[in-house]
Amino acid sequence: KKINVALIGATGMVGRTFLKILEERQFPIANFFPFASPEDAGTVITFNGKNYYVEALSENVFNRDIQIALFCAGGDVSAKYAPIAASKGVVVVDNSSHFRMDPDVPLVVPEVNPEAVKNHKGIIANPNCSTIQAMVPLKPLHDKYKLKRVIYSTYQAVSGSGVKGVKDLEEGVQGKQNNFYPHPIAYNCLPHIDDFTENGYTKEELKMINETMKIFNDYNIKVTATTVRVPVRNCHSESINVEFEKPFELKELVNELKNTKGVVVVDNPNNNEYPTAIDCDGKDETFVGRIRRDFSIENGINMWVVADNIRKGAATNAVQIAELLLTYNLV
Ligand code: 2RA
């Protein structure tokens, strides 16, 4: 069965990765409608061997025969147009953060809570990239040992900020100072991703905290986070400390991870084997290493988790949600 798909934000870094993922996974598309902002409209993109003019988004485009609309044009565009699309019977998969905490909007990582898509009321939200890559390994561990507390420390690539972030780093290392970020990112680390809020946390940190509880549907899990921008081009790295309710054998815990779809364990420190951003670039799995007991608490571990924040962190996860809509006959 082939369906008609709209891609809103087709010319951005995530949008272009959507095109690649849709092609790689041979998502069954009959008619394809790429959209962008008026200033980017008219761009020609190639998709599945055909050239398309990217159209300017407007309210009436959703009167066309479209089954799924993939949004990756920022929160303002999603806030305005996703409800219009949904009102016309189009199922929206939204990569922005705008609707993630809406109780009527499922927040989905297909390896973690696929069934949640069945409760959608027109809009399904893609979680934040740094949340998605943590959920994939945490899910089997939560199922077996029950999460009590999670501490995230992230080391996030500049690609998370789009082309401007990448430019700031690449030109910064050549001595040309831009000021996309509030401080130089070259040879530097910035504990500042998204805006600061009144409680001293950034929106990025609050996203990880709130999205973890919503995706596991467990508001008793204690979660905290520190999210940091680092001079890495692509892939987010995360140090995750987990306290479980139940005791565990480390070998058994590692085997749980090895047997989890979407997880690749790279963990042999004696051979300098652990996940690195450069090694994970362009991949869809979540890579886990440095798995070791936290001897400071009764049932705890530390682990190092790396994934491609543009692929699994955004485009691939969203396309997997679209595949679930087909699997569950929801479109
Ligand atoms: C970032 N997670 O890395 C945010 C949005 N992509 O900037």
C-alpha cells in the first residue's frame, strides 16, 4: 500500500536527512510533497530519483490528498500548521518540541513505546534527540530492574544546532570567530543548550527530564540532567548514571543490552573499544559502552551512550513512527 507524504522543512539539515532515510528504508510513497519557508521555496530537491520543486507552505496545502505530514521546520511552523493538517485528517509526525508534553500527543520511540501511536489524535511527537538515544538502552533495563533515578550528562554535537552550529565550529577552529553561540565553541564546552529557564535549568535539560518520564509513563522516576555543547561535528555522547530499584548481575545486564534491538554494545576498554562520535556518524543504532557498576550506591551503573542525533535522534526515529502507522493500519 503506497501513501501520500508531505515533508515540511525539506531543505534544512534534518529535512535533507529525512529524504535520505525515506529512500534508504524504501518508505512506500505514492505522491511526495516537499515544503519549506517562502524564502526556500523554489529549491529543487531530488527524491527517489525524481526532481521536485520545494513549495512554500500555506494553510490550504493540507486540502490535498495527504496521509502523513512529517514536520521538521521548527516549533513555530509546527504550532501553526500541524493542527491544520490534523484537522484535515492528515497524521502529523512532529520533530519539534512544541507538542511533546501535550497529554493528547503520544511521544514515541518505536523500540520503547510503539503502542503509544495508537492513541494519537492527529499529532505524534518525536522526542528530543538526546532523549531518544537514552531511551533505547534504558528501556530493557527499566523493564528488568526498574529505574529509580537517572542522571544525564550530555556532550552534544553542533549539528544539533543545524548548519549555523556546524559553521561556528568549522570556522572557529580556523580562527574565524562567529557568534552563533554565546561563547566560542571551538576548543570549548558550553553548558548551555536552548534557553535558560527560571529554575536554572535549560530547556534542553528539562526536555530530557520530562520526556523520560512521559515515554516510560512513570512519573516516579527521579531524573536530572546537565546538557553541554561540545566541539564535535555530529553525534551526541551521553554519560548516564542509573540507580535501579532491583539488584542485578552486571554480566546479565550487559547481555540484556546486547540482545536489545537498536542497541550495539561496544565495551572492551582493554582494547580501547568504546563508542565515539566519529564511529557512530551515519548510523541508526544507539551505541553503548563503559558499562560498569556504580560502587557508590547499592544498585547502580554508569554507561556511555552515543548516537547520530540527526538520524536516530530525529529523521530515522520519525520515519520509524511513520512505519508504525502503516503497521498498525492507522493510515
Ligand atoms: C540540540 N537537541 O542538540 C537540540 C535540538 N536538536 O541542539
